[in-house]
Amino acid sequence: MSLLSAGDRIGEALVVDRLLGEGAFAEAYRVDHAYLGRQAMKLFKQVTSAEETHALLGEARLLSTLGHPHIIRIFDAGTVRTARGLRGYFTMEYVPGGTLHRFVTGHTPALPTALATAVTAQIAAGLAVAHDQDPPILHRDLTMDNILVGYDGAGLRIRISDFGLVRHADPFTGLASAQGTYAFMAPEVLRDMGYSCASDVWSVGVIAYLMLTGRLPFDDGGEFAPLRLARFRRPLLPPSSYNETVDAALDGIVMATLQVDPWRRTAKAGDLATALRLREEQPAGPAVWPAPSAHAEELLRQAQALSRTPGKLLIAADLLEEAVSLSPRLRERHLDTLLLWRRGVLM
């Protein structure tokens, strides 16, 4: 049972709309702010004081103030009384498209190479801002579930969220203690040897490999055991072994992020972003997408109906963004419409 319910009020300005999902550390809600409109809220399952919430969000607040397009913006933080006691929360910008995991699920067996490359490049660009701080800020928990997929007037826009586990790296060792989700953790982190910028890069590499191939790196096809360190002794096949549309240059970039030895790996997110910028983008081959789900079709119908109601275009755009994130076929057909609606243009 969730900690909050639809209609619950938080302070004078926030009202819970619905539960979006939950993870090990927090529940996510869509909320409505009386003055600022729709937002997302993370409610911590264990944090119980304003002081703990403030400490947990230190680096996340810092990154949010930089205003980078690929880092989620944080608006407010505080505590709220729930059925299980006082809990800390923070609010951030709402991205209707949802998580990268949800986005990738709509593409079988894998994302088109050009799209996966664009997503990886945007993740790297946002993470580079954190790595370029002095001392660097490490995310330490990059997964498919804390990368958000949205659209604005310029097109696809990825945001990195959940900097809740970040810590400033020690300025002398460049390392921070290990946390995160095991399947995306670098070998040195699993061996409790500390965390570095290169460890974050490994996580980006896992995400890229998974988007391009539909499988985790170092997975032998059996039951994947993320804590089984022996898997890193096997040679890793490049993404092109599973996806013929992946070119040699992209193979090299992704494989460089997944070097088991961190000293041989791409060192920082900025280096990865530069490598991806320098690579000439390869055209994606023709794709045949599965039919949209009934839920995606219903979201599309609601969006189209709302778009014809004066003053409802932004809400219609949110619904359309949810629809295209669920179905690559709808994305192909209606992305141009979504981008126009985000600019306030109705055709």
C-alpha cells in the first residue's frame, strides 16, 4: 500500500494526483501545484526529517541550479505526515514520457541505433556537468529507471534524475563509497574498491549496450547474476554481434565504456560525450513497429480531443507524450504534432 493517496494535500499548494511507481528508496507521485501546475514528487520511504532530506538532496540541488537541459530540475523539498509517520519528499519537473525503461520496452527487440545513440549522447552530456564539478559529483545509481524521456519544441530531451545517492568524490582519491543497482554497477564497485567517474561511465555503457542489443553486457544468455564477478572474465561481444545496424565506430565507443579495468575505460562522461559528437551518425534502417496498445491508443484519443479545447493544449501534449513513449509506431506518426504542441502551435 502506498504512503499517500489521490487527493491528499501536502502543505497549502500541493495535491496528490496519482502514484507513478516506486523503487527501493522512494515512491513517485504526480502532483498538482496550486500555482506552478503539474509536478512530480519523490517520497522517501525511510527519511523522516527535514534535516535528513536536506542532506540527501545537497548535490541534487546544486546540479539543479545549473539549469542543464539533461538534468532534472528540483523545485522544493520538505516533510509530510503519512499513514506510516513523517517522511521526507522533494518535487521536480514532471516528464510525462516516463522512464527510459518504459520507453525501451515499447521497441522490440531494441531501439533503432540512431535513437539509442542520441539517448546515450544526452545522458553523457548531462552527466558531464556533474563530473566537471570540482571535486566531481558522482551519480552512483544510473539505471534505466532514473533516466526520463521527454520532448520539447526541439525534439527528444533526456533528463537524468535521482541524484539522491550522489556524494562529492574525495578530492584526493577521486573515489566515493559504493551504492547503486547491481546490474548497472562497475566491477570495481562490486568488489568494494570505490567509485569514480569511470564507474558512472560504466553504468552509461550498460544502458547503451542494453538499448542497442536488448540484453545486458556480460550476460551469457542464462540467468543473469549481477553479483557473480566471474562473468567479467568472459570476453564481451560488441553490440554489432547482436545488432547489425551498429557501426564499427559506435561499437568502439560502447566497448570503451565497458572495459573491466577502470584505468582502461573512458574516464569521464565528458570524454564519452565528445566521442559521440565526433562520430558520424549512421542512418537507421527501415523499421516495422508492433501495433500500439489499447492504452496508448486511448491516450492518443484523449490528447486529440483535449487539443480542440481552448486552454488545454499543454495537457493534451502531456497525454500525447505518454502515448508516443509507449508506442514507437505512434511516435513515428505523431512526433511532429507533439513538437508543434510543445511550441503552442495547433495545426
